[in-house]
Amino acid sequence: MEAFWTILAGSLVAINCSLIGSYLILRKMAMMGDAISHAVLPGIVIAFLLTGSRAPFIVLIGAGSIGIIATFLIEFFHRKGKLPSDASIGVTFTWLFALGVILISVFANKVDLDQDCVLHGEIAYVPLDLWITDSGINLGPRPIYLLSGVLIVNLAFILFSYRALYLTTFDPAFAATIGVNITRWHYLLMGATSLTTVASFESVGAILVVALLVAPPATAYLLTHYLHHMLVVASFIGVIIAAGGYFLAAWIDGSVAGAMATVAGIVFFTVLLGTLYKQRRGA
């Protein structure tokens, strides 16, 4: 049963990250998830200091709020400060992460709250984080419910906003011409990125979240030229990565998250080599 819960959690994270990551890849913002996963640390600390709780909902609110602020700062530095996008991302997440470390060292050094526990989760612990009601009923791992809720939100967001996201991703100039608010949809997408990243990395770890935001969409990008196909293919690849990574970890008796990230790389390079071979044969 532990294998089932671990693979299910990994699959839910992979699908969430693949859906959002597909848009990030197409918008040339692939590393935004990495930036947000580090920039939200002060939000987690502030939420803890205000409430005294490390409950997932509290963490999500605090981290998500700072995630939106980080997105605004990145855009501000890029548009107003004329910095390149990668420099804006680097400046924002490094100083916000440093601010979080300072807040921990000054205000939370005597409690169980550090940059490791809030940023680097371990997916192997998911089956142990049970939701048990006051009456003693075991409802299963809590991360599964959180990740499932995020998946529903992401699916609803993409389904009801597909046209606007499509236009602002591929032809923002035309979208602006017909009255689509590009800035609004950018921040909505970044909000979804923050929600997905924050909800995922406490359970599975920041490294795996970044890998799943990039590798499945990048692999799907090599296989299809249609956005709706890319979303489906990337999600399917993400599930394969989650399952394959778990069994690889069991075989080598190693880190589950590390094995999943490794399988993600293997799948990408396999598809890339196949694509290059096909292009060479066609030439």
C-alpha cells in the first residue's frame, strides 16, 4: 500500500507540474518554478510566526502570497528596470530566499522550522503523513487530498481559460489587439505556478518539483506540435516518470525523489536521441 500512495502522490505532482510547465516551456519561463520554490521561504516563515502553525493550509497561504509578490517583482525588474528575464529571476529569488534564512535564524531558531524542512520534502514519507479524524478514522495520506485539490483547480483553470492562455502564449500581440488582458493572464498563470509549486514541494521536495515542471513538458514538446496534445502527452510522461522512478529507487535502494528525477532525464534524452535519429533519416 505504501508503494501505491507514493506512486499516486508522485503522479499527482507530475500531472500538476506537467500541465503548468507546458505553458512555462512555451513562454520561455522554464525556471520560474525553481525561482518560486526558493523565493517563497520568507512567506512560510512569516505565516508560521503569525499563526504558530505549520499546517499545510497556513504554509500554502503564506508561500503563495510571497510567490505572487515574487512574480510581480520579476516582471517589475524586467519591464521597468530593463533587466533580462533570467537576471530578474536570479535577483528576486536569491534575495527573497536569503531574507527567509535570516528570518529563520533570528525568529525561529528554537523551533522545528528550517530551510530544509520547508523546502526539501521527501516523497517516501507521504504514506506516513496520515489524515486521521477525531473519531479515529484513517482517511489516508493528507498530501493526496491537497494535491488532488490542486489538480482540480489547475484543470478548471486550463479548461475555462484555454483560449486566453493559448493566445497570450503564442501571439500576445494579436491577443492585445482583440482586447485580451495579457498582464492579467500572465499573473493568473504565475499564480497557478505558485500554487502548484508550493503545494508540491513540501511533500516531494523542491528538486523533484523543478524536474517535473521542465522534463515532461520538454519531452512532450519534442513529440507534438499541438498544445492540447502537449498537455496530455506531458501528463502521461509524468505518470510514467513517477512510477518508473519509484521502482528504480526500490531496485537500487536509493532516494525515491532522486530516482524519479533521474528517470525524467533518461526519458527526455531517449526521446531526444530518437528525434535526432528520425531527423537524420529524413534528411
